Amino acid sequence: MVARPFRSRKPKSSPLWKCFHSHFERFMAAYPRDYQSRYGVLRGVIPEVVDKFMQCGDFAKGFARVRCDECSHEYLLAFSCKGRWFCPSCHQKKVQIFGAMLAESILAAVPHRHFTFTIPKMLRPYFRFHRGLLKQLCRIAHQCVRDFLQDAFGDAGGVGKCEQDGVPAIVMAIHTFGEYLDFHPHLHALVADGLFDREGKFHVMRAGELTGELAGELAQEQRGTTDAHLAGNHAELEQLFRARVIAFLVEAGLLPLDRARMLRGWVHSGFQVHQSRRIAPNECQDMQRLAQYIVRNPFSIAKMQVNRSGDSILYRSGMNAKIKRNFQVFSACDFIAAIMQHIPDKRFQMVRYYGWYSNKMRGQRRKRAEEAACESAATAEQECGALASAAIEIIEHPALKPRRIPSRSWRELLKKVCEVDPLLCPSVQYEMRIVSLINDAQIIERILRHVGMWVNDICNHCVRIAPSTGPPVGESVAVAGIFERGQLVIEPWLDDPMPDDDCGL
């Protein structure tokens, strides 16, 4: 489909922006009294993120000038806040980048499965008030998957010594949100369905039972329990995850022993590990959609419905079997509190890479790429012949996956997501170019006054500039730079917004 000309988004028309504009100060004043006991001490990252979000798409905070050299049509494009896990527009851009990056630069061409790891409600407050525990939860889940797979390959006869040093390949994302914005910490993991050996060959997982050390560990964990559903082979990983999370919280001095015994004895403890069907290497679109799903924003503007007064918000979602409805009603301040708890701390990584996909191993493979390319075909055939005798499927995988350009351009993302082209002139259908980036406060004011968009008249539409007009005299030197006709321009996609309201994201 041919991309349409671009229409800038209108952030101040968003119900989220209106809610925060009207009620955030009241929320901050009421926080110690009404919310601190439930959500903990107000984290410093919250007002900082909200302040940036309120300025996202505001022309008074800076913009780019986009011009058509053919007809001199020109518009201004406001900068964005680049916020993660909060601003719907900016985070959606990161979702698209992550999905493409994962599919093109990280995931190997081997089968994968999607795992989810869930903990019971009783344990969730520990992770709410001790956010660093989320990192440890990821570590435990990774170790459980690694040990589970290695043990399964040991039961298969130790092919390729995968039961000892086989390496899993895992991309894990932390979610703290539930269907109705409650604090529901759980993990989503894309897991290669097997193990890599040290030579880089992938051994596809077969169905099997736990043996050896893991069987003994789980037998001790299940002692005294009547949990019948744990007896099946499909639940071994769930048992292992439950045992290690409980043991970790006890050792950390957070979970009392009596509660630990109670959790171990419950028929339905609340721990769950779910795995999807096997996703084949050629199902690239499914894998990319899944990659985008695991880093989606905690909430959606499309689910918000604000009443006339703006004092309450109806948040719709799927039908909940427990509460027998598909919506939740919040006061404005309660809604703000609910979504604020899902903003991650600064520099806290919500996506983690383990095993074959870890930064360390990817770096090692990059350094050894030339050596790996020199391996003789005869040696590879000999190894494959020996391994094939054990009836384990082997997938040859290149030591190094080519690296793509680090990030997708702003223009490319808009064309892909919304089928609009921000550099397509709406008048003559010629390609436009970014001629300057304006971030000086005085110049911003002079330009906006010149086009009649200053102070109370500032709006969030594209600012059209008549072909006969130009910037005020003397500003071409002071601004970030006016590029000559035909000169290569680096697109400032990091500073430009993704549309949300106009394309339903």
C-alpha cells in the first residue's frame, strides 16, 4: 500500500494527557495520605517521567522543520519525550524497534516456545516493595529452564554432552501489570526449544521426564503435599520454579517458614508456568508479533473512557471470570496511582538476555566469527554423523548473526505501523527533508510567534508555513542548522513522536 502524507498527532487531545493535566498535582498532594501505605514511598522517577510526558509533542519545547524543495511546503514537527513503559506514543516506537531487532539480529533460526512464569498473590507485595527482586526472579526462571533442559537431554542419553554444558537461549521480559492495572509481576520468555552445544549446533528438545538431581530436588519439595496436578510430566518446570522461588524468599529473610510450608502444601499454590506451542523458524511474523507483545505498554489509551466531569475513568479489558465483568472504574487519582506503579526505576532493565542470547556470548561469537568460518566442512559432517546416530535433531546455526543498522529510522517506523510517510509532500507528492532542529527557547518563541502559534494559541497540529515565508531574519545561523538543497540529512527519529491517536496505537 502506498503511504499517505503524514498528519502529526495531537497529544493534548489524549484522555491520558487530560487526566494528568487535571489531576496529577492533586494526586501528588494526596499520595502520602492515600497511597503510600499501598504503593510504598513515592519513587523519584515518577514525577520526572510524568513531567517529560506532559511536554511530549509540545512545540514550545522544540521541533524540527520539514520542507519540500519542490513546492516549498513546510511544516513543524514537535519533539517527543522518548519515555519508556509509559508514554503510549514513544513506547510504541520502542516496541516496533525491539520486535525488528530481535527477529533480525538476535533470535537464531531454531524452534522457540513462549513461556510465562507467574507467582501467587501472597508473594506479590514482596516484589512491589523490593523491586530489585524482579531481577532475581528472572535469574531463578533462567536457571530453572537451563537445568530442566539439561536434565531432559541427560535422560536422552547425554547427546553432545548437553546434559552438562548445553546452553539455553532465552529472552525474558518482566511484566508488573495485570488486566486491570493491578500489580501482577510475571515473566514472559522466548526460549529456544532445545540447547546449543559449545560448537554452536542446536539440539532440538524431545519430550522426557526429569531424572537425577532435579527429580530428587522436586521429591523433597513435594514431600507432604497432596498436589495431584503436579504429578504429570507437563508440570516439572512449574514445580522447579515454585521450589526455588520459595527457597530464595526464605533465604532472603522475607518469607516466614510457616508461610513457606503453607505454600508448599496448597493444592493450588498460585505458581504457574505455561508454555506455548512450538514456533517454527520460518514463522517470522508470528515471532515478531510475539516479541512486540512481551514488551507492550502496561496500559492502553484505547481502553480508557473518561466521564464528562473527568473525575472517574472506566477502563475496559477482556471479560474476567472471577469478577464477572470486563471493566474497572477508577477515580482519576486512583487511575494515576495504578499506572504509576508500573513505571520501572531508572536504568532497571525490563528485558534480559540469557545463555546463547546473552550479551557476553554474542560478543564472544562476534570475536570468533572468522575462526568459525574457517572450520572444514569435513569436520562438520563427521560431527553431524556421530550425533545423528542418537536420533536427536541437530540444526546447524551460524556462529554469528549479521548485525543490522542499530535502530530503525523514524520515517521507516511510521510507514510500517501507520502507513503514512512523514516526508511525503501532501501537495506535490515529492519527498521532503528535515532542514533544521530547533531547540533554542528564544528561536522557538520567535518562529512560533511568526506563524501565529505562540502562548495560548499553541496547539498540537502540524504547523503549516506558507511557501512565501521563511524564518525570521538572522535565525538561520543560530538554529541547529539549515541544510542546503541535496545535502544528506540525518533524520532525528529519536526526537520525533510516533502517532498514537491518529492511527490507533
